[in-house]
Amino acid sequence: MDDNNRWRIYNMKILLVDGTVFGTKTGALLRQVEQYIKEFDSSLELEILYFSKLKHQILDGSPLNDDMKMMIQKFEEADGYIFATPIYQASIPGVLKNALDMLPPKALRYKPAAIVANGGTFQHHLVVENQFRPILDYFRCLVTPNYVYTHTSHFGENDQIIDQDIHERLRELARVFVQYCKMSESLTKEPIDKH
């Protein structure tokens, strides 16, 4: 066992969430982050959850289908998250917000989370900070201070990331996220204040 993993009792489960049913750039971002996380800690159990492969339903009080039950279970069982979201109409996709609305308020509490996003304009990076991060703060996630926003111009053919600065920022996001995982390991998920 290497020094990076000596403190761990079990392998943490990290859910990489591709929060859209359209497009493939967010999936490409997650696959790259997954590789960088493995460089820093190969013991983390990484799983990409592609929303495009799920049968989604609107949260309206109806009984949940099997895909939604499975999705909720994966969120609850995970020890940390990397969220990838496109920015549509200056907001996160409805399917991502709807999925988060299905989760119990304590499901993500004190678990590390990081955000990567993609949009068609450079100005949309503010959506991450002003809309998505507050949702994760509501869940009391341990959100890394560095998110990575990408633009269409950062990708080449087959959604390959061609911008070296983006690669460096994704690698740094992975490094910080792994440290947040270590920090969260010793943090009890039950609060003292019972809220």
C-alpha cells in the first residue's frame, strides 16, 4: 500500500456525473478528469454516470422508475462527485436540476465535489459560480475552489480537448479533489447541530 492510501480504510466511491442528455463534450471532460484523478490516487473507485443513458422523469410526485431509483442510490452511496454540465440559456440543464431535486437533502453532505462545465460563450462561466455552486452549497458539499469552464474552441475532432491550459486546469482540479477526498474521510457526516 502506498503512502497516499495508507490512511484509507476502504476505497472511496466517486461518481462522475454527466449532467446532460445532449452532446458529448461533458462526457469527454469527465473521461479526462477520470484519468487525472487516477494519476493522483489509483485506489478511488470511479464511475461515470451518463444521464443520456437514463430514462428520466419529471419530479412530480409520481412513483419513480427504476432508472431514477438507481440514480438516487448511486448518489447516496457515492463518497464524492465530479459534476459536468453544459450551460444552456445561461443556466444548467433542467435534467440536472431535476435529478438534484430528487435527492434527500443530506445525501451529499460533507462529501467532496468538483465542477467542470462547457458552454458556447466565454461569459457563461459565471453560471457555475452563481447558479450551480449555490445548489451544491445547499447540500453542504465540500466544493473545490477551482472549477473548470470550457468553450467549444477548446475541443477538436471527436471532442478531444486540444487546449493545453484546459488540460493543466483539469489536472489541478483532480489534484485538489483528491485532497478534498482525503480531508472528508475523517469528517463525520452527522452534524453536531442535527440540521
